Amino acid sequence: MEGNPLIKSDDSSLLLGTLFEAASDAADGIQWQIGSNDGLLKPRFITQLRHIQRAAILLGIAPDIEQSVREETVQILRIPGQHLSDATREISLCNSEYQCYGREICHILQCIPAEMLFERLAEAGVGAGLWVTPLFFTNNILQKSPFHRVRMRASPEKKGDH
């Protein structure tokens, strides 16, 4: 497996300014401030928790995610399924403590191949139900990602037929 360090050569994190910054800070034991007396410029702890929860859903490690979604996430992100199972189990054992979530999110991020990382994460978000299918501008054409899965829709219920 080809992992990708999420650190630039100048030691600055590629996670800065992303949804995953909250998890990176949590993994390092950094808790964002509880309240804000200096305006809305500094992120708050409640925002950190929301970002961590959303990242866990995106990566398929939130404990309440269906197994089929977790399996799809493994394929899209091209990581071993055992990593997701282990991370989910670890989060469940530590009672959803935010630092534990942060460590597991960062571990999963390190396992994702660097090739087309944004597209992989965007499509994983679709599978997790976080957003609609993204379109990418490639060769002057808007198209779905190469990781796009055709999802089946259930047949509509027959109403009025008894």
C-alpha cells in the first residue's frame, strides 16, 4: 500500500484550513477554545467537535455507519478494510472521546494514497450522504469522478394498492 504523509517538506501540515484540521489538533491534544471573547475569528470547541464528527462519517469510521457504506468507503479510498474496522472499534471503546477520534481520523488519512486524494474524499462524501455527486472539470468537460459508483435506488412504494 502506498501511504502519503500529510506533511509538506517545510513541516507545515496539509490539513490546515481543511475539515481535518480539527482532528489533527485533537490528536495533538489541542482543544479549541470553549467560548469567544474576541469576536468570531477563532474556532471554538463545538466547531471542532462538529468537524471531527463529519470527518469520521466521511472516512467511514463513525460507529453508527452501515457496513455497506464502510465497504464502499474502503474501495473508494483504497485502504485496507481492517484499518476502518480497527478505527471504528477503537472509537467505540474510548467512548467517543474527541482526542481518540482525532487520532483515528489522522491514522486513516495517512493510509489513503496521494493519487487523486481530493476526488477520492469527494466521492467518499457522496457515499456517506454528506453531499451530492461532484462534477470535475477535466479536459474542458464537466464529468463525474473516476471513483463514481452507480447507486441503485429502491423502487417506489405502491400507494393505494392493497
